[in-house]
Amino acid sequence: MEEYTSKQYTAKWEQIQVPDGSSRPGTRGGHPMCIDEAVGKVYLFGGWDGKNDLADFWEYSSETNVWQCISSDTEMNNGPCRRSCHKMVLDSQHKLIYVLGRYLEQRARENMKLKSDFYCYDIGCDQWSLISSDTGSEGGPDLIYDHQMVLDTDSQCIYIFGGKILSNQTRPEADYSGLYRYHIPSNEWKVLKPDNDPLLRSRIGHSMLYHPPKKQLFVFAGQRELFLDDFLVYNIETDTVEQVMCVDETKVPESGFTMRATIDTEHEEIHMMSGLSKDHRNENKDFSDARTKIYVYSLRRNKWNEALRHRGNSRQKVTKNSSGSSTSEPCPRYAHMLVYDSTTKLHYMFGGNPGGGTAVEQRNTERDRRLDDFWCLKIERPAYRDMRRMLQYMVRKFKFLDMSLSDPVGALLYLQQHVEQVVDHRNAVKKHPSKS
């Protein structure tokens, strides 16, 4: 039963429409979001609107379906300046948000001293504080962008992995940042894995997830010159790295950039939404194909399954899920952001780039176009009780049809006493066997 239901995932999108006249964030890509599951609130900060970096800070309430602009310019509130390609994490226990990293155009950094500032926002006090004006001088990462950051609430540690290091001069080869740990109570940094670690190659545009019970970091996808398709596990307690070899390698998601992923530790599942994917049919290796695919990875079974695939181009918004039914969905994109509420089993996605280029190239020409749509995603699979009911229904249906050929009266009695018990009356599409 587990094997069968694991292949029956469906991904259902619904666009969130806020009340008319209410404020909401504008178009952007390269923005971070985080969620406070206890109160159902999503936070969004900054990003790139196609022409400028942004410094607006927003809060969305799933209870009221309203966006609130906390600040139109956080720098004016002693917070971080305008930025994009940064990351932020939320400490749900202490109601604090941490922000690190940003991207700067080459012309903007040629004559400036590059420093990596590190900020904290206190939700309860509505107050920003500067933790460090330069983490690089304190044993932490240099100024980086397109990295990943997660927080372990229990140990009060933040883990930062990957990202490109910004420099004043253009270099033939980029410098990448390794794996760092920041201990909040002691304000101390530690390098766990350097950039040149052979088992954990640094990268940009990747996914990193934290599994609290297992004390593990999951890292996959991203780009380092070429797109990467490895799937790695870093064990925090043993300081070791393992490569995950899936049971069925044909079901593994194709290599990509800005793959967005979430984790559900209750169901032991990883959910992944594709971003900029490699088109294996393209002989010129043009990595500019944005497509919407939803994958689910089972930690228990060590297998990937595809829950949804967008079958059109970036202008279309109709797709087919694994059950074959049509539904509305967002257009393919990258440089978007996705967060997950494990209590309601809902994902929230905002904005992004509708296709073409890389995270830095997105700033040019027609690629200046950004999105401001807001979506809710629910990934489901049939419950065991529903699967049992369906199997019972199928067996009894065929028995009824067989009986109706030789004993119509007995078949009708069997229909009333046995088949009717297992008919799912919530499913209006299913035909009653007497009408088949």
C-alpha cells in the first residue's frame, strides 16, 4: 500500500487574491521569505524588481489574508539597506529574524570596502539590530550572495552554506563560500567545511534543508560553473558528508538552479519545486529553461516521485497533475521563494523571474520582467482509508457486474448491501456501478 500511494501525489495550486484596495508587495525576484508557523505569518524582505534593489519589509497573515508593510525602507529603521540575493531565517522560539548577504553590481563595488553585515529583527519589539558590520572579520563568511541559511532552534545555531564571494575586481574564476555555523548565544562563528572540501562542493542557487530530529543538513542541486545534480547529507554531530544514492535514479529531478525545497519531518518528506532547469535536448547546453515541476522525496523509501509537471510554456497557466486532471497553476519561474507551513501542510510562493538567464543575468533587457503573484500549494496523496475503500469498491463492483449476468435479483441485493457501503459519496465523478 505504501508503494502504491507514494506514486499518487497530487499538487494543487491556488492563487491568493488579497482584498481589493489593500496593499501588497510589488514585483520582484531574488527575495527571501520565512514563516512563523505558530501564528501563520509569512515575512518577505527586499529583492530585485528588475531595475532596483528593494528594502521594503512585509508581513502576510494567513488568518486575515492581508499583507502589512512593516517598513517601506528598513535602512531608515536602523535595519539593512536595499538588497537582493540575500537570505533570512526565523527563530520561532524567540520571534527573531536574521538577515545575511546581498549582491552588488560590479560597478557599485569597484571602489568600496566590501563588508558582510548581519542583522536581526525583533518581531515583538519591531526593532532592528546590527549583530555585525563585517562577519568576514569575525571568522564568518565574507560578503556572499545566493547562499542558503537554516536555523536550529534547539541549539540556537545558524548554518550558512555556499554562495559566491563578492570581490572588488572581476576574476576569471569565482570564489565560493563554505559551510559555516553561527552560535547565537555566544556570537561565535566556526568554519565546518571549507570551500575546497571534496565531498561538499560549494555552489549557488542550491537548496539546503535542516532535519531537527536527525540533526542533518540536506543539500542538493545548484550551480558551480555547470549545474549540479548531487544530493548530499551533512551529519552535524559527526561532521561527515554522505552522498544519497536513490533507489530509482531515473526519477531523480534534473539538475537545476534556484530549486526551491521544503521539508516535512512528520511525514519524512522533502518537497521540491523546480526553477531554472537544464534542457537535456539542447545540444548547446543553454541553461535557460524555466519549467514548473513538483517532486516529493521520501526519506523512508529513498525515492523521488513527480507530483506535477507544467506541460506548456511560461505564458500558459494550465497543466496536468499526476491524476491527469487539469488545474490552474503559476507560470514557470526561477528566483522565486517558497515557504512551508507544516501545521497546515500548505506552501506559499511569491514572485520570481519568468525565465531566462542566471540570478545575476536576470538584471538585463527583457529579463527585467518580474512577477508579483502569490500562490498557495498543497501536496497530497490518498489516505490509507481512502485507498482501502477504493480497492474494496473495485472488487465489489466487478463481482456485482459478474453476478448481474446470471442472477440479476441477487446482484441488485448485493449492490444495496455491499457495494453501497464502500461508495465514496464525496466523489461526484465516480459512477455508480449500476450506471456503468
